[in-house]
Amino acid sequence: MTDYSHHYTLQEAAAHAQDDGTVAPRRAWQLVSEGRALLVDVRTAEERKFVGHVPGSAHVPWATGTALSRNPRFVRELGALIAKQPQPTTVLLICRSGKRSALAAQEAAKAGLANVLNVSEGFEGDLDDAQQRGRFNGWRFHGLPWIQD
């Protein structure tokens, strides 16, 4: 019997994604922890270092620096990372709130990179009424694994 457990097809990815191409944080962690998807953090290096990150996640910044200047090499760097993975690979992108990673997933799709989805809610989640993150959604809010330097 052939083991297909590490071959997560586009159809399977689409089945777990919402209509907008996002995967909920808990489902994303399940796929990553089962070895069925690669988690790629698209936040800045500073955000990863000072806010925290998911253990074992790869890093390809969508933007850099405090001004969040768009990384012109993003698609090329993501494509190179994907090329190093066992094929086919589902890639899940995560940022602070799910907005930058949604844009990054759209750009990846436009560039022809398949099976790239966005993790909804992001690492820290959306702002609440008090302008604070992490109070009602996001990776950390759901108690999923993360570490901080």
C-alpha cells in the first residue's frame, strides 16, 4: 500500500480552506504538525524576534523594516523555498493579522505558485475595541505553539 499522507493535494487544501483561500489557525497547526503543510511566516525579522513565532516555521518576509517596504524578491524567495520541499507541498502563510499574508498568497498565486494559502487571523489576531491584539482571535489566542527570543 502506498503512503500518500505527505502528499496534500490542491483539492484537499481547497477542502480545508474557506472560500477566501484561508485556513483557520487550529486547522493550520494540525496540517503543519502532521507534516502535511509548510508554515511560512511573512512578517518582518523584527516581528518574529520580538513578538514571537511558530517553532519550525520558515521565514520569507513580505515586507521589511519599520516602514514595511515591500520585499521585491518575495515571490522568488518563496518559490525557492517551495522548490526545496517534497512535492507537492501545501504552503500556509502567516503574518500578524492575516492581511499581509493574504496579499502574499494572492501574489504567489499570480506568479503561478500552487497550493499557497493564508492562515486567517494571523499570529496576533485583529485589534479589539481597545486597539489591542490577541484578545479574541489569532494563533496565540488559540493557545497554539509559539516561542519568543
